[in-house]
Amino acid sequence: MRELINKCPTGFLFICSLALSSGVLFYRLGELSIDCWDEARLANNALEMANSGGLSLVTTYDGSPDHWNTKPPLVIWLMSLSIAFFGSSELSVRIPSVMAAMATLIMVFAFAAYYLKRPLIGFLSVLILLCIRAYIHLHGARSGNYDAILTLWTTGYLLSGYLYLKDHDHRILWLSLCMLGILLAFFTKTVQGLIFAPALIIYALYKRQYFVLKSALVYFYGLLILAICAAYYLLRNQIDPGYFDSAILNDLLGRFATVIENHAGGPFYYVKPAWMILTLGIIGFQFSRRHPSELRDFSIFLGMMFLFYLLIISAASTKIAWYLIPLSPLASMLIAIALYQLAEDKLFKVKATLPGARPGLIIFPAAIFASLLVFAFNFREIEKQEADSKNRVADQYNYFLRSKFIQSKQIPKFAVVHPGYYEGNFYVAPALFYINTLRKKGLEITVLQTDAAIPEDYQYLLLCGEKIKNRMEIRSGLQEVDTDGQCGIYTVGKGKGSAKRGVERPAGHAPETG
């Protein structure tokens, strides 16, 4: 039976992993409207860059340099290229994250199959990773955010760093890939991309691999990375004065020392999810095992990386759930190794055996059945997210703005009367993405707060939700032109109330990008 599990058909498991990952990541990827969190901010940054005709170091929001989102522009570049190639849509915004997640899943499988020589661990890792809700859904692989792309680079440089210590014949290759991953992680999300790097040195010292401290190439690469990062800040600040001060406050010191945007939490904030508790328990189990093996050694490596990162983000004052996303591949591999070891150590010591059994008789149907369960789990989550979004009045504007009625240019000029996403703060970044897409097509659209005066030259209004419709009916009088669900286009009648002239545009304070 032990031989049975070690002869798993690698090709079949890889095809299952690839098909399942593609199904989970691409299923209805463009259906959910742009989210109000960082996705909307990045989508607008990327759309404005694409409309400007080329890539730039300076990202903009509503036409002005963006000092709220102060991350380097690598992710914005990828999104901008996607929009330029595929057109302005939710799908284009999310494709870079999905492709990064696909690459991460393939990397995890390949490492288990070809280095650990256990493809079943790779398949189990993929299954588990696809079941971590935070990695796939919230701010993760199916959203236009930083975190899935960041996780590709951090996972890549951790595995390369491990192989640098193990594979003596290809040390220069693995060190070069490790350092490249660190650089890309920085240009994705600055300091957060560097958190794992000191843990690699700690692990090398733990394993008494002192040659790392004597390697001239390690120091050369380290200094090169510092020089490139410093050059980026100097150049960006020269082009965009005031950028560096904003970056220090937002990305470097501010998040660690202070609570930003009310994202507070206690010291055990990140330990609440079930997969976190399970992973911490497995780390303790691996450290307690007395019999050394390659699997135990790799598990200890993953555990040390996991604990170091968890300690750093837990010590920071600002705590946000998606900061855990880079730990997801490490957790999936740790859990997969533990399951494999449990089967190897316990299940195959029972007296009941299957003499002469072929691997396919067990592995093929089990892999397909497990894949169907994982897809069903994600299908349910995707359907729930869409239902929740369509029930939010602010998001209903997004769905109507992308509807065929609006896209057909039947109403070439109208005002969007929007409640905003935050009370006391007129932030409408998701709607602005759709509005700017329509403006590029020639439509003339402005955005108003619900209590703003209606400009005299705007005859048509876009309204969503009974509360806003009733308020505008009392103020201005409305006549229905076309409706779809809770949203519609109305013409303006004679109002019963009055308000100051002026148009409120989406600007000012915005939610922090994490």
C-alpha cells in the first residue's frame, strides 16, 4: 500500500489540479461588480493609465496623482496592460490576479511532485489552497488586488531560497530566482513583500548553513535590491513631489505604528480562522517529531517562515484580514504533508491491505470526487457574493452602468445620483470605473451626491433604490424613462425643494489600500 501511494500518476493529478484551479478561478469571473475596497481604487488607477496611452511611474485617481494608494505601480501596470488588450471590464481587472494564482498553484504542485517526489502532496496542497476562502475570494485570487500577485512572488522566493540551501549544483540559479522574487514582491506591495526575507537567513543559521553569510553573491544581490528600491523612491518623488512622505506614512511606518482606517485588532487577531489553528497545530507536531526526513525538514522550513511572518503582522498596529493571504500556500503545503504522513504512518499499518491493487482504481475516482467537492464549495461562495452585491444599493449602480441600455448610448448625457459607499464621505470609486469606461466611449456623465443640486443642462438622472428615488421625487419630480430592477433612468421635472448649484465629483478621502 505504501508503494501504491508513492506511485500516484503525476500527469493525471496535474491535469486534475489544473482543471480544478481553472474552474474555480475563472468561473463567472467577470460577473461580480468592481468591489468598493482596494479593487475599485486599483481599477481606476489602471484604467486612467491605460487611457493615458502608456505605463507610468505615477498612478492617478480622478486625474490627480494618487497619494492614498502609494504602492509601486507593478500591479497597476499589469492591470493597465490587461485593460489595453482585453478592454475595460471586471475581467480585465482581475486577470492578473487569476494568472498569478494559477502560477502559484502550478508552482506548489511542481515542487511537491518533482522535488519532494510526492505528487499526491502537490494535489492535496492545491485542493486545500482552493478551499481557503481568504485566498480565493476576499481580496484574493478572484479580485483585482495586490495580494494574489504578492503571494506568487513570496511563495516563489521562499521555495527558491529553500532550494538554494539544498541543491548545491544549481545554487546560483536558485539564489538569483530568490532575489528576483524579493524584488518583485517589493514592487508589488513594498514592505509586506519583504517580511519573509529575514526568516530565510534565520532558517539558514538554524540549519548551520553558514556559507550564506560568506557568499559575496548574496551581499551583491542584497545591495542591488536596496539600490533599485531606493532609486525607485527617489525617481518617483522627483516626478511626483510629496509621494515619499505619503509612502512613509501609508506603507512603511504608519501601518506598523498606528491604526489606519480603524483596522484594529488584538494580538490573536490572525489566529481566528480554522485553517490557521490547524496549521499552527501541525507546525507544533512537525517540530516534535523525532525522526528526521525530507518532509519533516521542509515542514520545519515552512513552519519557521509561517511563524515569523505571523509574528510580524501580529505586532503591527494595523490589522487587516487579507494580510494573511501570503501564508495560504504555506498552510496548504503544511496541511497536505501532515495528511500524507498520517496516511503513511498510520493507515498503512493496519492489517487490511489491497494486494495487487492498481493506483488508478483508488486515486482516479478519489481525485475527481475531491475536485467536485472543492468546486461546489467555491460555487456556493461565488453565488453568495454575487447575491450580496446585487442587494447593496451602492453596487446596483455598477450593474446598471454596465447594462445594455446604458452601453447602447441611448442616453448620451446623464447624471448619476449616488449615495456613496461611506457615510460622511462621498467615495464612489466602483461607479467611477464604469463611468470613466463610458466616458471613453463618448458618453457625457457627471456624478452627484444625493443632496446636490441638479445642473440645468442635465435632463436625465440615473437613480437606484427606493429611498433615493423618493427623495429625488420630492425634490425635483421624476418621470421614468427606463428601469431595470432597483435602478432606472429618469427625466427631471419641477422640484419642490431647492439646493445650492454645483456638481459633487468623486474625490477626497478614500479607503486605505492594504
